[in-house]
Amino acid sequence: MVISNKPLQFILVALVACLPLISLANPVEKAEKEHTEVAHEESTDIKAEIKEFINHHLLDSHSFYFNANKETGEHYGFSLPIILWDNGLQIFSSAEFHHGPVTDVAEHNGNFYKLHHEKIYKTDAKGTLTEEHGHPTNAQPLDLSITKSVVGILFVALLMFFLFRGLAKSYAKNGGIASGVGRFFEPLVLYVRDEIAIPNIGEKNYKKYMSYLLTIFFFIFFLNLLGLTPLGFNVTGNIAITFSLAILTYLITTFSANKNYWAHIFWMPGVPTPMKFILAPIELLGTVIKPFSLMIRLYANILAGHVVLMSIIGLMFIFKSWIGSSLSFGLAFALSILEILVAFLQAYIFTMLSALYFGAGNEEHHHEEAH
């Protein structure tokens, strides 16, 4: 018996004819899917923008801009001087990188320079960069520019000069009694002397290190506080700055140490002679590791604090809800208060360890040779 396939054909034709209707039968699901895709794209763009902002903040800058409007290209702030050594001294404004026909390319004395990730490279009029393994290979002139971090350092240096100059004058006028804003800083000065310098260096030698210890304590403390302001400074989160501070401590320790310090390193007393040859290189290496630990500790703590704080603030723009944004704001506010404590703590640790190294360099010889 032969079965006719006409009913089956009819059903298939009907299904094909109804496909457009089926696709339109549930427009809500289709709209929700499109909305989800758009929201995902927007979320990805916001995350990328937040990451770019954080990376830009962590880098030093050749200009001092508080804000920038991407739509109009308008910047709020001021430019800083660019100082390069490239077959002679080249001085021009960082605004030249934004006013030329090609963005981030400046022309001066027939030379073209491109600003790429806050580093200056020699290039052509089109701003061409040749890259190898993702890094530009163009020549880099010696950069002596006044950057944003240098502005922060100069500001803190002038602030410290006028604050402590006023404190010294108030001592002279009032018979050793502080007045004005000096009353706030006097306890900190006494704290550095009585709790850091004297216990770690000793009554005999602490005075010759006091000027450096006070300078380094308040310098780091003020720069850490400056990094918490909306001005966007990240001076102590710059490894070049912490390296310079650590080198100062190392040089002072090295050139002010007495003979007992070097004898303990190169010919450790009370140790068998064969062991002295083994321990000498280790002790010498330890003198380099100490300032290295100073550098990394300050740099890592301040850098991590900035990254975490800005990441939490960025969550407010990702959540886009009053609950999530409120929680992010509250957490960011609490973390900012904690960062004030960290600012003081890191200044204290750097100063205390420096004093400890100075004390080790001036330690008197107490070993008695065995008879």
C-alpha cells in the first residue's frame, strides 16, 4: 500500500510560512537579548576606560591636567616645560604635543618628538614608531623635563621649608616654645627624636642624623598625603623616587659608618676563620639588600593603595545602581581614612629602618677577644 506524502508536504510548507511569525511571536525575548548584548558592550567599555584611567594615574605625566573632555578635546590645567638633550638643549612646552597636526607629536628645531605612554621618542612628522616585541625601538633623547611628580616634590619641599622655618622662628621668639602651626608639628619632631633616633642610633651619635631623619619623615609623609588628594599625584608610588630615597640612606650609612661596622662585615669577630670567608660576601650583599627592601616596601604599599582605591571608586560606574554605588562610595571613604594611617605608617617605617641602619654603622665594638 502506498501512503501519500501530501499531508507531510503541507505541514512542512505551513511551518516554513510561519517561521517569520514565530520569530516575531516573542519580541520581548529578542529585545532582552539585544539589550543584554548592548549592556555587555557598555560594561566592557567602562571597564577598559577605568583601567586606562588607573594606568594613566600611576604613570608620571609631562602635563598637569585636572580633567579632560574627550568629546571636545578641552583640557583643564596647565602645561609643563619639556627639557630634552638631543644634540643640544631642546626646551619647549608640553602643549606642543596637543596643538600640532598629529596628536602627541611635537616639532622643535626641525626635530619631531612623540609622547607615547609618557615617554618621549624621536620620530617623523607622522609620528611613526617602529615596535619590536610590543615596545618602541625609536631613539629616546635624555629627558630632563619638569614632570608632574617633580612639581609635587617642589611643592612639598617649599611647604616644608616655610613650615619649619616658621617653627624655628617661633622657638627663637618665644624662648623655645612653639606657636602657630608649629604646635602641631612639634610633637612629631619630638617623636622622631625620642622614639626613632635615640633608641636606634644612641645618645652619642643621633644628632648628626636628625636633620636627615626629620627631612625624610616629613617628606614621605606629606607626599603620601598629597597622593590622597584629587590632584592625581603618585610620587611615592613611583619606583624611581623610592629608589632615590633608598640610595640616600645607603650612601649615608656607607660613608658615615665606623671601622667596627666594616670589620663586622669583612672579618666577623668570634667566628672561625674559614667561615669568615663565606660570611663576608653574604654580609656585603646584605648592605645592598637593605636599601632595596626600603625601596620596594614604600613603592609597593603606596602603589597598591592607589590601585585598590581607584578600582573601588570605578565600581560605582560599573554597578549603576544606588545600592552598589553607595556601598562602593562607603568602602572607598573608609579606605581613604585607612590610607591616611598608611601614609604615616610608611613614613615611620622608612625613617625607623634608616635610623636602624645608621645605628648599626655607628655601633661600638663590644666583643672581647678570648684569651
